[in-house]
Amino acid sequence: MERPLTQHIRPGKEPLEIKQYEGAGGYASVRTAVKEMSPGDVIAAVKASNLRGRGGAGFPTGTKWADMPTLDDARRPRFLIADADEMEPGTFKDRFLLEGNPHQLIEGMILAAFSAQTEVAYIFLRPGYAPPQRRLIKAMAEAYDRGYLGKNILGTDFNLEMHLHLSAGRYICGEGVAMIQSLEGKRAIPGPRAPRTSKFGLWGNPTLVNNVETLCNAPHIINHGAEWFKGLSRCKDGGTKIFSVSGKVNRPGAWELPMGTTLREVLEQHAGGMRDGVKFRGVLPGGASTDFLLEEHLDNPMDFDSLGAVGSRLGTAAMIVLDDRTCPVGMVLNLERFFARESCGWCTPCREGIPWTVHILEQIESGNGTPEDLDLLEAQTKLLGPGRTFCALAPGAMEPLQSALKYFRDDFEQHIRMRRCPWR
């Protein structure tokens, strides 16, 4: 099985230095792109590969790159931002890539910048990621020394300055406009959906924003071709995906596997199944802001369309497993507390609605809930749903709750009936 994203990662060891990385084929895609291809050729290759964004939404990457306006129609300079904030609970795939092979991200960013003709790039890094910060700084310096960054890259007229920016450390910074606001030194808040950041982004200029894992795929597409990339997958979406598992499994961790690998294979073959003494009960398949799935869904492929068809989302492909000895009400309460704390407060439904949801869940968990509270929670999932807020934070917060009420309603009712948490 080919694992292009992780083949050069050496767990427990320092990442490859630039000479080692070049010896393994690193930066070959940059040399090919800037010397033999046009920006349009690079975009066409990424489009043909069926690469979809790995940050959670799954938007076609080539389409996003092609949406950048032509040089004649836009303000300068143009910007590229690599989203390395990774604040989704349960998600650590980008950290794995950044710590294990920072040059791969830089190479992918150069290709994205070349395709969009951007002159300045930022890596928007989560502040708690100290080892990735250190390794990125070193890798960037090496890339400058070798002529992959800076002025007249590899003797061409292509220029790219790259900077590392430590984020404000808030979940909302994962939203594109809020991230741009933070980079500008402003309060990190979401903005209107139009105009798109490709037209009006950082300091009002065209800006391309991509997730770390998305960008890391670009060198392999240019090196091996779109058909090869599509052949790595078990579904129509191209490439591999880094799947991760946390919870009471035997081998929690992350693995690069074909896109479309089933939930069961990830959980049982790679994560080693459930620990002795506990049984599988449910899973959030794509991080904290996705809907629970049950054992009946385990043979479902892990890809964007297949998970959408059964009422959840691929998200970041970070599986958070619920076992039969963990209280689902307490688990959802823990998640809602996180989302309430991380709300930027910009819109009323999110600012007021999630803390109220937390209050209701606390009443139920502590034994002071009433049957009417379940109706209130159901109403909250609608009032804070898609289209009701400025961004997707509140709708995402409602996903684990709405699915818990659907699949684990007996547990909520038992809390109310017994006037205590049965797991305590």
C-alpha cells in the first residue's frame, strides 16, 4: 500500500533535513512546476486528481485554486495561508505531518503559490504546537538557502516569501475569515460568505486558504500524475487520508490509508479494536463536530459522500470512540462545554445558545433534569443549526448532540428518571 504523505516520517526521530529530503525526491515537483509547467497546468493536474480539501469541508481543491482571479483583475500582493491551527477536538493529523516532514508542507505551499501566483505565504500555526514550530522554522531556513523560497526561485521570475505565524489559540481561527482577521491583528470573528477570500481576503487582497494535509498532497500529484493519485483511493475522491482514532481502543493513533477505507477496518485492524472489558457503542467519525454513528454503520466507507449519506460527515477523519462504560450524556456535555468556551460571541444564537445548551445538559447529568429538557435540547439543535449563525461553529456543536438524542435517548431519559448519572 502506497503512503505518500507519511513514507518519510520517522516516529521518534527528527524529520529529514533538506538534503535527505531532496535525495528522497523532495522538491522535484517544484523544479518541474516552475521550469516546465504554467500555473494553469498545475491547477489542471490538481483538478484532475479529485483531491478534496482535508480540513473538513471537502471542497474540491483544484476548483478553489482556479477561483483565484487572474493577475490583471486583482490587487497585489496575493496571499496563501496554510491552516495549521488544528483546534478540532480529537484531531492531530496535521501535527503528525508537521512534526514528521515539514518540508512536504513547504513544497506543497510553493506549488499552491505558483498556481495562484501569490507572492506571500503564511503558515497559521496553533500556538501549542511547539515541536512543529521549531521544525518548520528550521525547514523554512533550509528552503531559503536552497533557493526554493525568496526571489527568483530556481532562476525564474517566480518569487515567494514565507512566514510562520502563531495563531491566537482559538477554535474560531479555523474559520477562513476569522483566520484572516487574526492575521491582520484584529478580533478573530467570522464574516459574510461573499465576497470569497479568493477575491477579498487578507488586507482586502486575493487569498488562497488550504489545510496542511491538503497542501501536502500537491507534490505527489505533480510528481506522479492525477491518474496515479486517483488510483490510491477506493472511491471517486482521490488519494489517501490520514485517519485517527482516540478512545478506549487498543492502539490509538493515526494511519495513512486509502480514501474510502471503512470505519470497521480503521477501528479493528489498525486501532486494534476495543480494549478488554469494554464494547463499542458509537463513534464520532470526523472529530467532535460530527454526528455519532453506530455499529450498523461500521462497514460504511470513510469518504465525504458516503458518510454524508448516513447522516454524518468525514470532517477531519478523527474517530472519537464511545464505549459502553462511558456516559454519552457526559461525553456530549464535555464537548458542548468546549464549544461554548470557544464561541467568539459574534452572533447571538452561538453566544447565548451553546451556554444554555450546556446548562440544560448539566442539569440532566447532575440529576436535576426534567422530561421537558429533552424538548428544549431538540429545539436548540434546530435554532443553532445551519443557516442560523454567521459560521459553522454552532451547527457543528449541535451535531454530536442531535445524534446523541437520536441514538442514545434512553440514556438521557434514564438520567432524568433516576435523578443521577447511572455511570457514577
